[in-house]
Amino acid sequence: MYVNRILVLGIVLALMAFPLLADWLTSDYSAWYRPYAIWVLIIAFTWWAYRSRHPDEL
């Protein structure tokens, strides 16, 4: 099974930055769309990481 190195690196960086992101998302003066913006970034990164893969390689 092929593991995408960029995706693994992104997951590791996200785990390292999780405390900072949690404080940023739960602050009292945060915008309502912050959690949605994070999810859009995650989905866009995943799409970008797998866009060049052929369906038979999954």
C-alpha cells in the first residue's frame, strides 16, 4: 500500500499544531466560520494530494 508522504507530513504538522489551533478556534472573539475554514483547508489539501492518482492506484 502506497502512503503519500506529503499527506503524512501534513498530519504530523497538524498534530503538532493542534493545541494552538484549538485555542484559536475556541477563543471568545472568533468568527463563526473558522471551523468551516479549517475543514475546507483539510479537504482542499487532501484533494490536492490525491489529484494525480489514477483510480486503479487507490
